[in-house]
Amino acid sequence: MYRSLSLLVAFAALVALLAVQPAGAAVPHRIVSLSPTATESLFAIGAGKQVVAVDDQSDYPKRAPKTTLSGFTPNVEAIAGYRPDLVVLSGDANGVVAGLKKLGIRVVLQQAAKNLGGTYAQIRQLGVVTGHPKQAKAVVIRMQKAIAKAVKGVPKRRLAVYHELDPTYFSATSSTFIGRIYKLFGLRNIADAADSTASGFPQLSAEYIVSSNPGLIVLADTRCCSQSAATVGSRPGWGGLAAVRNHRVVGIDDSVASRWGPRVVDFVRAVAKALRRKA
């Protein structure tokens, strides 16, 4: 059933790709990526040499040609200045897609994936459009195997998890890409019951978190906000939380925890490692 769903997602992604890619389009040699996730995927599938510019948030891999281009407030003229024959985006702010098309520039729009199936489909999509379909397929297979191995190696525990996006206690529910990673391990997400507006990203309170007593705390604010197991343990009332007492407070690089590309494997492995720790 999962395989069938993945195939359907991949087919839908391919249809979306064909909608923005002219038939018989040549393999691009000057790619501009305004999506940090796409940047990671392009380099992972072997298309890095074709990338001439990436946006100001693309910090991985280090060799990516980082510029001042913005994916949040894209400027068509600035992008066109790099003479791209393909631009990869994660959003259509400022009408950038239409603007680039008017200039005859091909565009691939890859919005945030909702699940792993969407991630795999986007990687395959980039493989097709850049001329690296076999490499993209290999990347997906490696990811699938690594994630399956990490999940299988963890003993089943009905633990509650708290995912921290920032020190003001914004979190992510099971309906988000992040939350679906925790569902792989059978974890109960404490943010679910607090999402009264169904935004997927509710702001919790310290009192609510303490009363929920999560057995796992994942910090996605280590780089932006210098949060760590030590800072969490020093918060009033947090020292007695099961996650703190059992050393299951894990820090994830902010960019790894916020993207849906190849490094999601690192995210899964970090969660698995924390869950393998004995109480």
C-alpha cells in the first residue's frame, strides 16, 4: 500500500514538472536554486556542477555557490542576471514564476513536501530535469534503506515527543512533515492536542509542556537560539521531565530539521539514537 501511494505521489510530481517544463527541453547547464532543500538535492544527485547560483539560505553543501538572491523575496531581474536555463523554487512569491517564464526561463516549482513520498518524488523530479535520473533514483533508494534501518533498530516505546522550533515554544504537529517523522517511530506528539486552529505549528506554553511530561525533546533551535540539553534542564520545572532525566533531549541542526531533502536521513538517525538510550 505504501509503495502504491509513493508511486501515485511520484506520478503527480512528474505531471507537475511537465506542466512547467517545455517538451523536449535540453538538459540545463546554468541552474539557479532558490530553495535550500533543492540545493541539497541537486548536489546529492550529481547536478552540482550545473548550479551557478543558490539563494542566501542555501548553506549546504558548503561548495554551493551562495549569493544574495532571496527565495523569500525573489527578484526576477537579479535572477536573470545569472543567465539561468533553469530556476528551481519552493514558492511563487512576487509572481516570480510568471516573470521568469516571460523571459523564456524554465522553472521547476517544488513546494514543501508533506511526507517522505513527496520528498522522494521531488528528488526524482530533479533527476529527470537535470539529466541525472539514475543518480536521483539511487539517492532515493539509499534514503529509503537508511530510514527503514534506523526505524527498525529502535525498540517500540509509547513515548510522548515535544519538537521545539524556537524558545517561545512553537512546535509542529503530526500533520506536518516533521511530525510524520515521529509517527514512523510510533511517538505521541504533545502538540497535536494543542493545535486548536489546525495550523500545524501551534505555540505551546511551558506549563503545558511540563504537564505533558514528554519522554523525548527534540530541539530545532540549537543554531539560531543556542538551545541545548543544558538550557532545557535549567528551565523552571523542566528538570524533572522524563526526557531530561533519561537524557533524551536531542539537538538537531536547524536547517536539517526544517528541510525535506536528503539530509532527512540525519534527522531520522538522530531521533533513533535518542530513543535507543536506556532510561
